[in-house]
Amino acid sequence: MTIGVIGGMGVQATALFYEKFIALQTVDVEQEYADILIYSKSSIPDRTAFIIGESENDPAPALIHAAQTLEAAGVACIAVPCITSHYFYPALSQAVFTPILHLPQETASHVASLGHEKIGLLATNGTLHGQMFHHALAEKNIETLTPDEEMQKKLMDFIYRIKKNRLSDPRLLHTTADALLAKGAQTIILGCTELSVALAKEPRVGYCDALEILAQAALTFKQNYLKEECA
């Protein structure tokens, strides 16, 4: 079986997802690694700009085209290492028969399993506006804290610099996280995959990395798929 990936949003996050997916696997020979087909479609329009009304260029058709292309190639499931894109999850899931992993829900389940009741969320304006994490976490009775307006503005600039491969000081990630921890957050969700890239450059424990969770979810899907196939 083959895992499909809609990538390119951004390119560094997609590459890091692949690295994490590989790192989770233990094999005796390279042929045992899961097959993976990555469609790095960087031309997909800006998700946040559309969601918050700054652009009329709808990303949904391009996302659907990518999903249908992967489905036509025969993938067993689809992972999307761009959290803001999950705003379009309903349209995507209706456009294909192939299951699509829902990253905010996977992350909420993971956080709930750790017993957390209050978390800090670092994400794009589009993700915050779409409330994908808020809804998923609320279903688990988990309270969500987010940065204030000034900090969120700095975080968005930080995220876009990573997308352009112009990250200067990854420590801003920790500064923003610390402000939420001071307000009572028990952990910090990296709710944008560019922030996973920043963490890789300036590592620190105590984060809930959604990109790591997506890699694990994809691997778990593969393992369950093979079990059902052998049953």
C-alpha cells in the first residue's frame, strides 16, 4: 500500500514530514519502508489569505485536484502536512473516496490521551479563524489559549519567513510559547507545520508537534491496513 501526501505548503514542512515518517519506522531492509507518494503542489493559493478574506483565490480546487491525482495513482490514504488546509477538509473528503487523515482531530486525541485540560495553540490566522483545533479540542473538554494580537502578528510574520526559507531567529517560537505557558497552558501545540521546522532548528522539549502526530497517524494507518489485509 502507498501513503499519499499533498505537500508543498510549505516545502520545508513537507520535507520534514517525510523525515519524521521515515524516522518512526524500524526495518530490517529498506524494502520494508512504507511506500509514499508526495505531490508537492506549491502553487496551491495561500490558505490563510483566502480564509480571512484577503484573497479571492480559492485554494479548494487545487487541493481537490491534488487529492484526486493521488487517488488516481492508487494511494490508500492521504496526509496533508499543512494544518490551515484542513479548513477545506469537508470539500476534500467529499471529492475523493480515499480516506484523508484529519490532523486537528488526531492532535486533539493525542493531547487528551496525555490528560491535558488546557493547552496553548500556535497557528496561522487562517487556522485560528477556522477554529479547526478549537472544535476538536472542545470535544475533548480541553481549553485552548492563543497569543494576543501583537504576538500573533509577529508569529504570522515568523511563519511566512519560514515559508520563504528566510528564518532568522527560531527562538521567537519559544518566546511565544512561554507567554502561553505563563497563562496556565500545560503544553503547546505546534499548530502550523512551519513551526515544526523552527523547532527542528532550535530544539526544546515540551511541545506537542502536530507534524510528528501526522507522521505517526500515517504509519498507524499503514499498520492497520496491512493487518486487515492479512486477516
